[in-house]
Amino acid sequence: MSQSFCHAAFVALATNRLNELTKFYEALLQTPPSSLMADRYAEFAIAGLKLALFQPQATHQSEFAQPDHAAMSLCLEVANLEAAIAHLTHLGYAPPEAITTASHGREVYAYDPDGNRLILHQSS
């Protein structure tokens, strides 16, 4: 059998507020970073996914500017949507809209301190 092109994948979020975003995700995910380089990089291992936060080099910051309504979302499957909403609200980042129901379950959109979209989803 041949080697796959890719042996691992992870989501990486660029931020100019690494310390603030690291604290937010540590509180949201209720786990410390699995890897941390002060003022440069933080990585969380959650449910088989690596979430990496990084401070772009000064020469690359413009390419990571936060676009309005970015297409990518970080989807987090939760066991209890109401409890997850309460947790986010306690952190100061309450979802701006109500829960929606779709054929695959219930979900709500929220946003991290940098405005990255989070989708909290509870399967039906």
C-alpha cells in the first residue's frame, strides 16, 4: 500500500492577540494547550483534531487580516447545546442569535475574540 499524501491535518488560526485567544480557547475547551511557545504558538488537542493558534510574522500579517464573514468555521460537537451556550456566555462570548434546528441536529453560531466563527452543534 502506498503512503498517503497527508498523514495528519489540523486547523490553524492566525492572530495578533495570541495570549488572549489562547486563554479563550483554554477556557472554552477546558484544557490547557498541549504545546505552547510564548508569544508565538499554542496548540490544543481536542477529539482527534489539533487546533493551532499562531502569531504571524510581521512581514505576513496583512495576508491574515480578518475578513468579514469568512467562509471557514470551527465546528464543535457538544453533548448539551444549552450547557455549551451557557459556558460561552459565562466567558463573555454569548451567541448573537438563537439556536437553529436542521435535519442533522441543533446548532448555534458564536464567535471567538478575533471574530472567527464557531458552530456549536448537537446531533439529533
